[in-house]
Amino acid sequence: MDSLAGYIATLCVGAAGQYLSQFLRPRVKIKYWQSHSFIYKIPRGQQGDPAPAPVIPRALPAANQAEPPAAPQHFFLLTQSVTIQNFGRELC
């Protein structure tokens, strides 16, 4: 009977160890962050700009209507970058 108890104890310890090992296995741990973000201000009218659009005469606005806004003096260009890294022990 003692040998049967030893086999059962070994089986139980092995099953518990196998169950706990699934939590210790290597995992993928992906982290990401924004490494940079810049806004560039580009003045309008530099060389290389296309020819200005022809001016089309407009009707006078009514008394309760506002005039459309003028063209902006600058263009803004936004650039961003994202870095992704695996800190885990398993390959992605």
C-alpha cells in the first residue's frame, strides 16, 4: 500500500507543478511609446509653391453674413514616431 501512496503523491505533485508552470512560461510583453512628435511651421509663398489661384469676384455678403477667412500665412506639418519593443522572453 505504501508504494501506491507514493505513486499517487508523485502524480499529484507533478500535476500541480505542471499547472503552475503555465504561469511561469516565457511570454510576449510588448511595450510601445511615442518617441517624438514635432510640428514644423512652413511659411506660405516660398519658392516651389504653386501659382496662386485666380481671384474670382464674389457678390457682396449680406448684412448678417461674415466674410470667409483669408488664406493662412503658414502651413503646419506634424510628424510623429512610435517605437515598439518586446520585453518578454518569447518571440513575437
